Amino acid sequence: MKKYTNTGNKDTRSGFGAGLTELGQTNPNVVALCADLIGSLKMDDFKKNHPERFFQVGIAEANMIGMAAGMTIGGRIPFTGTFANFSTGRVYDQIRQSVAYSDKNVKICASHAGLTLGEDGATHQILEDIGLMKMLPGMTVINTCDYNQTKAATIAIADHHGPVYLRFGRPSVANFTPENGEFVIGKAVMLNEGTDVTIVATGHLVWEALLAAEALEAKGISAEVINIHTIKPLDDEAILKSVGKTSCVVTAEEHNILGGLGESVARVLSLKNPVPQEFVAVNDSFGESGTPAQLMDKYGLNSDAIIAAAEKAISRK
């Protein structure tokens, strides 16, 4: 299989910060709003370099979304920044009414998503945000896998007209995608071609999927690995083409098993090509306090879980 090199662990939220900094220099219509978490969202450089285009809203997330929606009327491209929990669950009504229903060009940028928020515990570890956002008509949902891809996605969504939910994380994870690589919304990335099982992964689980594919190869199992960075619109064609070869699939995500990537893939397959599918996700529960590594291990979000799921999917053919 193709080998990928981790060029050094980096947090994906810093990729967002780097992308926002670049946008500040290249796109005068980009403005940034933050709900009292400038450091956590890595928005410091944008604030420093473009104070007239930065708005510190304070702990008033609903107000932030309303302000952002209003700014689009004058042609601005607002990027809002706070934790994923506060970016979605706390302000769902404002997003639904003022952004999605009104088709406002707001970029909702959410850090500290999933279990890997870590020690702050279940109240902050939102595991249902992808489901909340993908159900909104017209909302684009993106979940990036590493620093480089997050930076590229941040830059790309500024040129996409319409509401976007961009999801990224807190911990340092493997950085393995190309530097300054192209990011195409809605286009899956084939990472490794295989014939026995398709592994469709998103976010922090993409690197784990690659590790799983390497271990499966040592067992004589050929795994195809696809990076789904855009959950909506989903690249149906890439998924169907892959399962047409492998006849089974594993979906892997740092999200509740209900409402996430796995269910979106299952919908496509049920309509076009029903095949055995196994899910690597949180099994309908809240998280708890612990280190990111401890939590990913306890909740079965790692390469070992993907390997087991792949073997089970193959056995069901």
C-alpha cells in the first residue's frame, strides 16, 4: 500500500488559525467573530493584523451568529469561532433561522469537537454536531483530518457561497496530507486503493484508518481507504465506486453512531448498492473526562477497532 509520512503532530485548530490569517491578507471581505476563545481558536494573528475586521463578542454565542448573519448582507464573509458544543447545540435555533433558512454566507468554525476535547468532559464533548448540522437544508458540513487539510479547507470555504460548518479539534494529531494541497468541497480523497474492504473515514479517524490498512495488509487483506472530509454534500460516486470493488465497507468517525458519516453512507448504499457495513463510532453515549488517547481507546475509536470492523465486514459478504 501507499505509505504516508507523519511530518509532525499538529493540532487542527492551528490549521484553522493559519488559514484565517492567510484569508485576512488575501480577502478583504473576510471578517472574524469570536465568543471569548481567541487563543483556543487560534484567531490571535487575525485579530492582531486586522483589528477593524475582528469582533470579540464575549460569551454570547447566539448574538455572535445573529451578528454574523447580518454582516453578510453588506457583502462580508463572517467566520465565527468557538467550541463545537457552543457552535451548534447552544445556538441551533439561531443557525437554523438566521443562517440556514435565510441562506446566509456564514462560516461556522468549530474547534474542540468530539471526545478529543479531553479532560473538560462530557458537557463539552459534543458528539452529535455533525448530525445537527447536516440536517439543515443548504448547510455544507466539513470535518478535516489534519493541520494541512484544515488550513486548506478554511481558505476554500471563503470562496464557497452559502453556510458552512467547519469542524476541527484540539489535540495534536498526525499531519500527513500535502502542504498547500488542493481542497475541493464535496470531493472525497482516495488515500489507498484496495480490493477486499472499503474504509471510509473522517476527521481524526483518517490517520487511524491508514494505520489499520497497513496492519490489514500484513494479514493479507487489501483495504481501500477514503478520506471523507466533506460529509455534506457527500461524494456518493466515490463511495459507490469503491464498494463496487470491495463489496463491504467500514465507516469511522469521532461522533455518535447516530446521525454522522456512517448513517450518510448507509443511506447511499441502501438506495444504490446494499453491502455489509460496520460502524466505528461512539455507540450512542456521552463522553467523560480523560486524556484524548484514553477516551479514543475506551470508546473504540482507533486502528484496532477499524481492523476488527473490517474483518467483520468481510466475513459478512
